[in-house]
Amino acid sequence: MNLHAIKAIYIFELARTWRTLFQSIAGPVISTSLYFIVFGAAIGGRFASVEGVSYGAFLVPGLVMMSVLTESVSNASFGIYMPRYSGTIYELLSAPVSAFETVIGYVGAAATKSVILGTLILLTARLFVDFSIAHPFWMVAFLVMTSVTFSLLGFILGIWADGWEKLQIVPMLIVTPLAFLGGSFYSISMLPPFWQKVTLFNPVVYLVSGFRWSFYGAADVPVALSLVMVALMMAICLAVVWWIFRTGYKLKN
Amino acid sequence: MQPIIQIRGLEKTYASGFQALKGVDLDIRRGEIFALLGPNGAGKTTLISIVCGIVRATAGSVTVDGHDIMRDWRAARSLIGLVPQELTTESFESVWATVSFSRGLFGKPPDPAVIERILKDLSLWDKKDTKVMALSGGMKRRVLIAKALSHEPRVLFLDEPTAGVDVELRRGMWEMIGRLRDSGVTIILTTHYIEEAEEMADSIGVISGGRIILVEEKAALMEKLGKRLLTLQLLNPLDAIPPEFAGYPLTLSADGRELVYSFDTQGERTGIAGLLRKLGDHGINYTNLRTEESSLEEIFVSLVKERA
């Protein structure tokens, strides 16, 4: 195990975050605050409570999840796409670093950043609404697992994309819609019966539901199912990453 | 002693169907500077990329200090430093950060003293906190060399190290490469500049059309393939070469003041003595004479042409 390489990649990637601190952290924190002001304070006041909590508090887990999902994908994809684009990937490919070590370095850094971001959004939310966390351990577990899974997805995207446009279009056309329709702003039970069924095909539903359960103890789908779904997504992403390195897809001639 | 790099039957066909290497066998001796010469598209970069693990070979094997690059890739790669042809650098990182990153990537614990020595050797020390993108092309090239040396490799690949580098800097780089060789590093460089190979290399390999067409020690190569020229400065200019000399490989300069005789250094008899005697017999006097060897460039061009 080349631990020095993992550490080098990890530190290098986090340094990139630090350099682009405003864009990396401040951007999502500000936009989340805006959601709270608009949905939580302005519109939310007109809603009765959802599943026993105020609409503002109900929003918190969903908004955190939404930012974590999109930021994980964009950070991890950018992290690996950049060296491919600039050509500096030659160094990684010629180094005594295994696929596994590469993934730990890049995905680990992207996921770390997402966890920090999620925590900051939670702290920001606390300024707007009062909320409690019923199962702190599971809250952290869901946050970490989601960060890792979607960073893996971003890593795959960053290897697949062969232009900046492709790099942008997947988050825009797939991740953002899934996140918006994943129950961040509503409970599935508010949907018509048909759409309640359809929405179960959206993996984000399970993440948001599980994450919200860790706050308020109530969920749209059983929490065990949420856990299984996260694990399944992670396994699929890992399998794809393994295949990428095995075949050298888009990395080696 | 076992060669530090052993290449056997190496072939590479790209997905496009282009066959870049058509069965390359090559041994590179420990501690030498090996220059790989060849025209554009001959397979130089492909060959280097396979040894370094960036391109997969279609067939054949490579060992680095006895470690197979496929089976024992970690050990093999740890020994190698690569300076790519293109100036592919990070943009926003400082020189120090990017060089330290490379050392870690190759599995070495951080060692500021080593990085400091490398940066000082390459005259980059005063730029250590500068962002790479703010550096000139020549400095970026040196940053790439510093990155390649950061893990103290035993073998250094330089893919056209002095392309686009000014004359003064090129000299400096040659000196640095010489010092590295003296410290025991084996250096393999590809180049277009024959001058560079002639100046630095111990051995020379010529690759053309995906095949190694020649590997030889430089001195032996120069001697074996070199032609020598004898130039005579004539006392009285000639209008034409007298017919009596028709059998000699002679050429006359445009102004008729110089007579050039070419001869093979390998020949038992150069024929110089006979020529000079005969010139005297015919009353052709000369004021000066000089001999010169053909340069590696001429050898190279004739070799590649021959094969084409």
C-alpha cells in the first residue's frame, strides 16, 4: 500500500479546495441560506407542519443532502478531470500507485470536502430554524456514505467526460433533477399515489428519507431500505471504478 | 552486469490500427546516457510511455532493474522518473507543492532537504513559492525535471528535454544531466537535436518506423559510419578537376580554390598519400589541408534514408 501517495493526493486535492475556498464552500452555504429565506421563512410560514415538524425544520436534512450530492459530484469530477485535461495525469499513471489508492486519495478528498460543507450548511440552518438530531450517529453515517458514494459517481464522470460540456451536463441534467425530485422539499406522502410509486425509482429519495429519519425519526421509506440503497449505489460505483482501472478506459492507450 | 532496462519483442498497435512499435529489442546499460534518435512518429514516445506504464504494450516484455513492468509494476515504477515532452504542469500550485506532491506519489516520505537540493540544482530555489503558471517555459521544463527527480529515481526518461529551450539553458541542462549520470542515474533521452546526442550520449539508438535500426556506442558509431573529408586549399584555382583524377571521389568548390576528397575511416588504405603524390606530379600545389569527420547528424540522415 502506497500510503505516501494516498496522502499526497489527498492533501493536494484539499489544498485545491482551500485555494478556491469561496467558490467551494461559501457558494453552497449562501445558496442554501437563500433556500431557507425563501422556502423556510417566506413560504414555509403558510404550511402547517410536515410529519410533526415545522416546514423550515423539515427542509434542513433535504437541503443538506441536495448540496452534498451536487457538490460531491462536481468536486470529484473536477478533481480527476483537471489532470486529464491539462495532461498532468501522466504522472499519476506512471507512479507506483494502484487504482484503489488513487480512488481513496481523490474520492476521499472530495468526500471530506462534502462532509465539511454539509456540516457548515447545518450550522447555517441553525441560524434560521430550530431543529434537533434524534440519531446523531446515523446522521453522520448517512452524510459520510452519501458523500463517498456521490464522490465516486463524480470520479466516474470526470473520467468519462471528454470535454467541459459533458462535465457540466450530467450534474445539470441528471443529478440536480434527481436531487430536486428526491423529496428535499416535500414528503413523498404529499404526492399523488402514481407519483409516489414513480418516485421510488429515484435513488435520492432513499438518501433524503434516511437522512431525515436521523433527524426526526420519521421516514418515507424504511430506514433499513435507505441503508441498503446507499450501500448498493456505493457498490455499483466501486465496481465501475474498478472496471475503469482494469481496462484503462479513457486513461491508457 | 545485467542491463538496467531490458526490452524484448515489444509491439504496440493503437486502437486506430496504427502500429507504432514493430518488435523492439533493446538493452540499456546501467549508468549510461542513452540517446534515442528518430524522426517524428518513429515510436520514441510510445516506447518511453510503455516503459513508464502510461501506454499498454500489445506484446513483448520490459524489465527495469529486473522488475517486470507488468507483474512487478510497483517496484519497476518506483525506480523511474519521467519528464514528458509536453509542458504539462499544474497551474495554480506552487513549485514547492507540486514537486513535493510528486515525491509522495512515488511512495517516498516527505523530505524537505531533498526537495531543496533538487530545486537548488535546477536554479528553481528562488521560485519555490511561485505558482507554476507564472513561470517561463524554460522554468516549467525544469519544474517537470524536478518533479521527475523528486523521488530520487535510478532511471530518468527525458522525452525531448530541450525542445523549445534556449541555447544557454540547453547548455545548463546538459551539464545537469551529466552530473546526474555521474551520481549513478541511468538517463534515457529522446531528441531531435543530433547535437544533443553527440554532446552527451554514451550510447545511441536509432529508431525508425517502429523498429530499432541501430544501437551502438557513440564513439564506435561515429567511427564506423563516419566519413572523413580532406580539404585542400589550392595555391592556384582550378577550372575543373583534371581528367587524370576522374577515378577519385573529389569535388571542387565553386570558386575552384578548394578540393575536397572524401574517404572512409574504415578503409585499410585511405588513399591520401597516393592522391597527394599524384597532385604533386600534376603540378597542383596547395597551401593548406584539413580533415574533418562527418557529424552524427549526417550519419543519422543517411541511416534513416537508407531504411526508408
